Amino acid sequence: MEQQSARLGRPRSERARAAVLHAADDLLVELGYAAMTVKGIADRAGVGRQTVYRWWSTKAEILLEASADDARQELAVEPASDPVDGLTQYLDALAVFLTRSHAGAAYRALTGEAQHDPAVAALLDGDDVIGDSARAVLGRILGEDADRGTLDQATALLIGPLFYWLFTDHDPALLDTRAMAETCHLQLVRAGEGDGAQARPAASQPL
Amino acid sequence: MEQQSARLGRPRSERARAAVLHAADDLLVELGYAAMTVKGIADRAGVGRQTVYRWWSTKAEILLEASADDARQELAVEPASDPVDGLTQYLDALAVFLTRSHAGAAYRALTGEAQHDPAVAALLDGDDVIGDSARAVLGRILGEDADRGTLDQATALLIGPLFYWLFTDHDPALLDTRAMAETCHLQLVRAGEGDGAQARPAASQPL
Amino acid sequence: MEQQSARLGRPRSERARAAVLHAADDLLVELGYAAMTVKGIADRAGVGRQTVYRWWSTKAEILLEASADDARQELAVEPASDPVDGLTQYLDALAVFLTRSHAGAAYRALTGEAQHDPAVAALLDGDDVIGDSARAVLGRILGEDADRGTLDQATALLIGPLFYWLFTDHDPALLDTRAMAETCHLQLVRAGEGDGAQARPAASQPL
Amino acid sequence: MEQQSARLGRPRSERARAAVLHAADDLLVELGYAAMTVKGIADRAGVGRQTVYRWWSTKAEILLEASADDARQELAVEPASDPVDGLTQYLDALAVFLTRSHAGAAYRALTGEAQHDPAVAALLDGDDVIGDSARAVLGRILGEDADRGTLDQATALLIGPLFYWLFTDHDPALLDTRAMAETCHLQLVRAGEGDGAQARPAASQPL
DNA sequence: AAATAAACGAGACGGTACGTCTAGTCTTTCA
DNA sequence: TGAAAGACTAGACGTACCGTCTCGTTTATTT
């Protein structure tokens, strides 16, 4: 007496799902995002085109599913005793992620696409792997009581310069990540001193 | 003693050039970058498709030519007596540019596209309107003797947070631009004190 | 024990095939062969362009497929008791075919095109509807034992004058088809008398 | 007192005219009629495109002008003592012309094109080099008193079979030209005996 | 000699078909 | 019912050529 009859019909093929995700990852590296096509992914995966469309709407969705787990793992930095060390390590991990890993290449491509495709923007907004990882690191320094707005601005302060540096195609080796971490940490401390500070443009307090 | 014999053949039509640039600008706003096509631009401009391809290779080139002049003008901020005021005004102008103006929309789209199209990346690298404008403002504070590496890092520090904020689709009104300007200015001053400092990752000095 | 399992995938659309052939026929009459385009055929047929190219390489192939069946039918002349009557009826049918029917217009165009397009020449050579029909009529007179070379020359003798007459744009009403048939028949008889004759240029025997 | 003053302006360049005609001839041989383009001719001739369009409307006109003189010369057969010899020599010359000479290739292409381009048909109708040459040969046999209709039908009878043979891409070596000439001559004699005969389909007299 | 006039080469113009590509959908058979 | 195969309509791609239209230049005749 099954309370919920098993879903009818042939169950989804895990083999097909994995093949599609792998094919997308491969093609991103081989051809780049722009040259990737749904047709190409399906052909490479040995899968019918309809099967792709049945489970994913766009190549962006495929790529996100193919990369999210890897990204989360690569951006998880264990706590350091010194806050500046922790921030520096995080920035270094982020730089490596964005410039060296497959998943990072996918995120650069998707973030780029999001600038002119609202659907991709919404997709990324719903699963902000990079932002979440940064907020996790910053949360360990600011404590549990930090509100979301403060965390968001601190995130921008921390990773913004690196983000800009890489998105304008500069060499990450030429960027002083420790200096960035120190700058960010200094602001965190200053903001903490200004008690009850609320970060709003009208007020001129630092953060 | 003619230095250059007059060019042969029918001269390029300024009318056609302007029509293409206007059409590209219009279509970017109406349809967005992804939905723009060379065919669409040519049709809208009342111009043959070959005429577009004769002078531009990609829609990115068209858009860049259509926006560069506007961008340069919108990002030119006159000197302020107080350095922090100057930086703040520049950040505000940049935020308005990227979120409100046609040319800014074009630059967001192009910078996004550059993440997965090396040709577009090269194009932007060759004419870095935003970076140039930031370096101009920072140069007024750092003086003539500032070297390029220092200027580049200062640029990242100044506009990186805003850049990240907007590229991850946040509301610019929620970002404290004056705080960003102060943070940047503080680092400029600290770096100036550390005389003969050379900003390299190995060294831990701030900038 | 199936000899051939049914083919995979969506089967070819008979609707699309028929629409293309009809469209080609219509456009030949309306515009003429030179002004026909593959694009025009596809549009008129309400069919994707790729669908046309999937099944046919050139407009010549389309036209041939559209006309071959009609041509075969229009050129089939039933046996007459008198040989000269049979030949005359065939010539009249051929004249009507080439000057009045859609299929005939297609054959004129294709034969013309074959003069400067080897691909079209090969196409017609592989399915010589007109020659086949003439050889069928002549075979009834010459008997089963006529070899191919003799049949081919008799064909040239029979329809050559009419062919030239029409291809140089003369009025078919001004040509005496019975005289042509008689001439041809006379030669057939003369050649039959010269027993064991082999038609070769070196020898001067008539056929 | 010149009644018609020499025309004003720069006179037509004989150099350009010759270069265009040569280029057309070359390209016909190299590429074939279908692949020839006005642009290609102009480029090959080192001539502006407008110069071509100023003097010729279509590539057919160019080709006709380039070939007519050669054709007339190649098809001029001197009188023979025996009529059948004369006809045979003419047919052989025509076969060589159509299959071996540049000018002949041009005529095959043009005659082909005429089947689906009325403008080309009109062009050829106005300067029927092949028909004229055949009528000249036949006129020498039939005498001055032969009327145009009789000459035309005799022409069809004489060259029709060869014409068909070559237009359906057969080897001219396999056709017995002397037999064709004899057949034609026999009919000329028979028609001559039937005094005052007028060739009309209604009547059943041979020619 | 200067003015006039037409032809010249070069090459850009708007237009349109080419044949290819991918999108996203539809229709089969097989598991 | 899902998956594979593959045909379907639709439409953009970048190229080629069309026939026309400027350009500046050249070569004549006419003043």
C-alpha cells in the first residue's frame, strides 16, 4: 500500500543528466561561452536535443548547475586566527577560482551574460555563490549581529577591487591582495567603532 | 609636394555611418544587447548589410563607436577643491553613467560580453574609457609622478566596489559613495607616506 | 526476422515535399527559371529554407522532380497501326509538351541550363525523359533487336529538327511534322535494308 | 562645313572595349557561363564596373559581341562541287565549332540561356549566326528562288539532329554526319520535284 | 591656353539571394 | 512516459554580386 504511487513512466536518466553537464563544462573550456550551443551540448553528450530542453531552459542554466557545487567548494575558506589573514586567504582563493578553475570560468561568463540578459541575472541573483562565500568570511569577523546591508557593503569593499581587476582583464599577480584585505579590515573596525552606525549615502560615516 | 594623394572612389557616406550608430544605440535600449543583430541594425538604419560589415566587424564595435564619445563626456568630472569631494563626485557620475545613460548601458553590455568573447575584451582594452576617466581623477590627487601600476591599483580600489555593486545588480542608492571615496583617499595618503613604496603582493604595504 | 527496422526520428513530411514541388512549378511559370530562387520557393511553399536544402541541392533538382512524372505521362503515345502516323503523333505530342505544358517549360529551362552547368547536364543525363520516350516509339518500329547506338541516332534524326526549331524560338505550327516523320521513317527502312549495317562516321551508309 | 561635328568629350576607349571582350572570353572558358559575373569581367579587364554597364546591358551581350565575328568566320564553308560533300563539310565545321571553339562554347551557353531568358532569346534572334551560315550553304543548292520558309525548314532538317545530339551531351564522333547530309539532300531533291509545293502541316508533302 | 564635356578607374551605396547555422518544436520508434 | 533521433519552421549569419551613384582623373573638342 504505497501512499504515493511512484511517478509514472520512465524515470529521468541520471546518465543523460551527467553527460549534459559534463559536455557543457567541456565545451565552455574548449569553445568559450559565446560559441557554445544547445545543439553542440546535446550532440557532445550523445543526448537528444529535446532531452536538454526538457530539463533546462538555457545554456546558462546548464552551466550554473554544472558549476555551482564546484564553486561552493572552491570558495570555502577555513577560519584563520588573524582576520586579515583570513580575508587575504579568501581573496587569493577567489582570484584562483575566477582565473584558473572551470567553475570560475563559468561564473565569469554567466556574470558577463547577466549584464545583458535579465534571465541570467535573475538566475545568478537566486544563487549568489560568490557573495555568499564572502559574507560567510566577513560574518566570522563582524559577528552574528551584523545586518545584511552592512554585510553587503563590506562584501563590495572586500571583493570589488579584485572583481574589477579581473573583469578588466588584469593580471591577478600584480594585485596586492593583502593590502586589499587590510583596507577592508580597517574599514570594518572603523565602522564598528561608530556605534549604531547605519550605512546610508546621506550620512558620511565610512561604512 | 602632396603628402597624400586624394582617396579614390566614392567617399564614405557620413549619413550611413551616423544612421548605423544611431540604430545600434536605439536597438540596444529597445531590445538589449543579446537581441540586437547586425541585420536589425542595417534594416533600422536603412542601410545595406554590406555597408555595415565594410566598416565594422561586430555589433560590439558598432556599439563602442556609438558610445565612446558620450561616455568620455559623461565621465569627465571637473576638479574639486577637496580631494574626497572630487572622488565622491566621480563615483556618483560613474553610478549615474552605468545605470542611467545609453552609453553606460552599452558599456555594461560590452564589459559583460568581454567576459566570454576575447575579441570584445581586446576592443575594450584598447579604449578603456572608464579606467582612463578614473585615472584622470586620481592623477589630480596623486600628482604627476604617480606611476601606472599605482594608478591602476588605486583605480581598482576606487571604483571596484561600485563596479561590483552594480554588476551584481544592486541598487546604487544603497551604496555610500562618500564612504568609498574616503576609504580610497585614506589609502592614497597612507601609500604616499610610505616613501618609495612599491606595490607588490610580496610586500604587505597597503598600496 | 525483420529485414529492416523502421527508421528512427521524425519521418519526412510529404506535405512539405509537395508544397515545394508545387511552388517551384508555379514560380517557373510566373517568373521564369532565371528569376526563381531557392528562397522564393521556400517562402512560397511555407517551408523552412533548410528543409529545401535537406532534400534538394539546386533549383534544377527541384524542377526535375516536379516535372518528370508529368513529362513521362505527356510524352507517352499509344502505338498506331501506321508507323508514320505513330511518329507524327509523337512529334506533335512533343511539340505540345515543349511549348504548352508546365513540365515542358521546365525541360526547356533545364536543357538550356545544362549548356552551361555540368551539374544540370549530369542530372538530365541520368533521367532522359524525352530521349526515353522517343526511343520507346522508335523501338516499336525497329523491333527488339535494335541496338542502343542505332536508336540514339534515329532519335536525333526524328526529334532533332523539331528540337532545333523550338529552341531557336520558331512557331511550331509552321513546321511540317508529318514530313519530318516520313523522312525519319524512310531512313529507318533504308538502314534496315543495308543488312548488318553499323552506323559509324567512316562508313557512308545512311544510318 | 561638317554636317555632324565630332562628338564632344573623351572618346570611347578601344583599350577598355577589347579588354572587356577578352576578359569575358577567358572567364567563359575558365569558369563557365553561370559563374561569370559582370564584376568578375570588369575586375579581370582592369576596368571600372560602370564602364561595362555603359556599353553593354548584360553578360550575354558582351559574350555575343566577343564571339560573333569568330563564329561567322568559323562557320563559313567554301562551296564544294558535290552538294552532299558541301553539306557534310558544313556539319563537320558546325560540330567542331560547337564542341571545340571558344566562340562555340559562347553560343551553346547563350542558346541555353535563351531558353529561360527572353532578352537573350531576342538578342540571338537578331543575329542568328548559325542559322545564317546554314541557309547560305543550303541556298547554294536550292538556288536563288528558294523562299525563306523552305530554307528555314531545310535548315532544321540539316542541323537539327546534330544540334540535338550535342545539346544532349553526346559525343560528336559517334554521329554519322555524312548520313545526315545525305538524308537532308534527298529531301531537298524530293521537295524540288513536287513543283510549286508549299510546305504546310495540313498538306502531307514532305517538305 | 582655357573651358567644356564625356569616358575612365575606383569603390561605396542600398538591396537581395546565397548556403550554413542554431533555435526551439514536433513526431516518430524503442526501452 | 522518457529518451534518441531527426525533420520541421523561422530567421540571423557573413559573403557575393547586382546595378547605381559619386569621386577625382584623363582625353578629347570647342572657344
